[in-house]
Amino acid sequence: MFDHAEGTVQRARDLRRKMSLPEALLWRLLKPKPMGLKFRNQHPLEDFVVDFYCHAAKTIFEIDGIVHEMGDQAKFDAERDQKLSALGFHVIRIPASDVLRDPETVADSMVRHCLSISTPSGATH
């Protein structure tokens, strides 16, 4: 398990209470452990809080709204993804507009991706 930086757990709790609409729509579909996979939302990892995390597949899913296209955010996201990848995580970015258009299809693709790379013993973590 990874340690959390001071304040990261509280930040994760705060973010869970303030989920965006795309995040809430996905969480409604992922919370029941589809195909036996456990997803965590607004999960603390190191210094970061990630939108969705599947431990069995060591995969992080980030839901990107329009703010991710503004200013230096794309550079910040790329650096963050690189740090998380260096820790052994797969990072996948999903446009919020895709989730709003069809949350069921996005959730299904997340599950299929995780099933394709998860370890058999990790499916229920």
C-alpha cells in the first residue's frame, strides 16, 4: 500500500462530497463492483487524489472537464501522469463530455480495460 501525504485523505473526503456530475454518474455505475471489480472514487495515492482507481488493474481513471484544457493544466496533468506511471500505475484520461454523453458505455469500457489486465487474485480488492 502507498503512504499518503499529510492532508491527502481529508482532501479526498472533501472531493467525494463535491463530485462533478460526470464523476457522480460513473460512481453510480462502478460502486456496485461490476464483474467483481472494486473501484474507489477520489482515492488518495501518495500526494495525489485520483478520480477513480481499480487496485486489481493498478489503473487510474481521470475524468477531465474543460478546465483541463486551460492554461498550464495540460502540462500539470502530463507531469502528474508521469509521476503516477513511475509508481507503476496505468493512467487513463476520459473527457467528461464522453461520460455525460453515455456514462454506461464509459463505465463498461473502464471495467473491460481493468478485466483485461487485472490479476485473478486482485479482482475483489
